[in-house]
Amino acid sequence: MPLVSMRPVLEATVAHGYAQGAFNVNAVAQAEAVIAVHEMFRSPAILQGADLANAFMGGRTDFQNGTLEDKKRGAKNIADAVKRFAADSPIPVVLHLDHGKNFDSCVAAIEGGYTSVMIDGSSLPFEENVELTREVVKYAHARGVSVEGELGVLAGVEDHVFAATSTYTNPLSAVEFFRKTGVDALAISYGTMHGASKGKNVKLRREIPIAIKECMNHEGIFGVLVSHGSSTVPQYIVQEINALGGNIQNAYGISKEELKAAIPCGIGKINVDTDIRLAVTRNLRELFRDHPELKNDDRVGGIWTLLDEKREAFDPRAFLPPIMDTVMYGTGDDGTVALVTDAIRRGVQEAVGTLIVEFGSVGRAPLVEYVTLEEMAERYRKEG
């Protein structure tokens, strides 16, 4: 089916009391795998392309320096791939921009085919964050596209998002933010962290989402709370990477038990990126161990060179530049390249499938109301 806005998917989480995982992708093969594993579990799917993922998918291997034009190309490449795999899918599929840097980045994503965007104004003073988010909401909702904002600051590093320390979200400010901006969802700071080094035995401050949701329910405001920086960082995968020649140190995630306990407190969307990166990196190292002849292969040998040089890295974007056409368009996915993309798909499905089950979205696809973007735009117009 055509891609849908995130709003109906979020409404189902509220009505039926589960959380929807949202999974970052940086290659055509990853998008294919995320949709396939959600189909297997009959779950709705939210695929995320981060702002800098768009730059990478636009052909910018130094994606940290990606321009707006790079992001426009990449947004279209991601959207074209997701639309292709979703076209005959029986489940609702959302393509969501993760950590949109500014208004122009959100517009580029929407014009490229994204059906949901996040505008991250969390580093701004409250009123400036409100104004920026409201501007994005006005543009996006007129096109049936849902919007996520952020209030509070998560520590850690993810693409261009960096903060040394956390600032917890003030529940009263969160309610005011929803009221003033009209966002569909809000990422809050309640103890999670970006990146792979979240610290051991993290305890989430569940009283924060509880307080926000209580106030919102009292005032009749719709909105879903989002847990960013929520990768679980499976220790068995970290250990396997290191046994295969990697050097990943001090990598600890949020336990599945902590995340599951946050769901009845009001968390309806849980973002995961690092788990996928780790599983794919492990599979790539395993592939070259089991097929050493690939290290000298004309098409994929360069991937091994980068794996060997960058032992501390676990972001597949560090290793995949030798097959960028396959990453960006899915072309040339045959022969030895197909061995690589198969390893990527299996890693994605391992990481994502586990969390679909844990978050409770198995079998929920039929519960999501199918609403076209045009119909959603009309709903927003009437609500506004």
C-alpha cells in the first residue's frame, strides 16, 4: 500500500496500549529488510532516515558535511526504495525523518517522499523551539505529514546530535509545547542516551512520561511520547564483533525490561539505531572471516579494507562506500555484492525482529486505520 502518515500508527498505540519501534535505515537493503520483518510479524512499520542519512544516501560518503542538495537527493533515494518495497505490502509503512536539523531539512524530506518528519529544536530556548516546530507543523500538516518535536536534551552522540549532559523534560513544559505547536509526537528526555555508551544498568525516570500523559489526558490533548536513544546494545553482538577483530568498548544500552516498563507510562514510539548498526557490522566481519577470498575481490574487497582499518567503528556507513550504487539505488546487487547485502539484511532482521516482539506491535497492523495523505491533510485542517 502507499506510505502513510505516522499519526494513524501512533493512534493505534494509544488505543491498544503498545509501543511502535522506529528503526533507522541507511541503505536500500536495510529498508527492504525492515519492511520484510515487519510483514512477517504483521506489525505496522516506521522506517527512519536521519538528516545525515539523507546526505549519505545522496552519495555523500563524508555525510557529516552533507549539503541541502545532498539531502534532497538522498531523501528521494530512500523514499523511492521504501515506496517500492511497501507498494505490495499488506502492512502500513511510515517513512519518518529522524532529527531534522532545520525547516529546510524537513521540507527536503517531505518533497522527497517522507510521510512524517521530526524537527529537533531541543537545543533552542523554549519559545524558539516552539516557533520553529510550529512552522514545520503548519507546512507538514497541510500535506498530511505528521510531525515529531523534541523537548529536553539527551546526552550522547548520534550523527550531528551531540550533548555532554542530559536535561530532563519538564512535564508542564511538555504539555504547553503540545498545546502551542500541535505536534503529533514529542521526544522527551527521561534517562535514555544517544549512541552505544549509555552506561550500565540505566534506570529510566518513568515518572516523567506519567506526569506528561496525566496532564495531557486531563486537558484532552492528543500526543504520543517518544523514547530516543533507546537501543539495547546486545552484549552478545558486541562480544562477537570484538572476537572478529573489532574493538568496541564501554558499549551498554537500555535494557529491554526498562523500555517495556516505560510503555504503560506513556511511551508509544521507541527509536532504535545502534542495535542495527552492531548486527550489520558483526555480519560483515563474519562474512569476510568465512569467505576470506572476498578480501581481495574487486567489488567488495574495499569493504574489508575499511573494516580492518576502522576496528572501533560500528556504523556500516564507514564500511560501505565501495558499493555506494547498491547502497543508494539497490543496483548491482548480484555476485559478491549480493553476499554483502544478504549479510546486511540478516543483521537488520535479527535486531529489529526481536524488538517488534518486545515492544508489543506483533499482529497490530490490521488495527491501524488506513488514511491517505490527502485525507490526513483534511483531518489536520479540521482539527486546526
